[in-house]
Amino acid sequence: MVRGSLVFARILSWIDSRLVDGVVNLAGAVTRLFANLDGPSTSVLTHIAAGRGLRRVQTGRIQTYLYGALAGALVVVLLNFLIK
């Protein structure tokens, strides 16, 4: 039973490292190729700017996330009263 599980795990590991990672790496290479050919577009620059802005939101402090969740819940409740 253990030997069969180990063989199965090795087969899945090979499939993951060779096939799945190969497809993912190929997709990344093709994307980089087209991005370099086209140059930085407005969409790319917008995503970079959004990422920089959102980086400040990720503080790692649970209190901050809880305040954000509370604010979101309050907005939903207020919208519920305003829409009715």
C-alpha cells in the first residue's frame, strides 16, 4: 500500500514538474514576448499603479482588515435601507 502510494506520488510529481510547470512557463514566456513587442500599454501601466496603491492596504494587521470588513458591512446595510 505504501509503495503504491509512493509510486503514485512520484508519477504525479513528475507530471506537475514537467507538464504543468512547462505549460505555465510557456504561457509566461509567450506573454513576456508579446509584452516586449508591444511595449508598455495603458492597461499595463494602470495595473502597475493599482498594485502600488493596493500594496499600502496590505498591512498584515488583523485590526485593519476587520475595520475594512466592518466598513463594508455598514455600506451594505446603508445601501439596503436607501434602496428600499
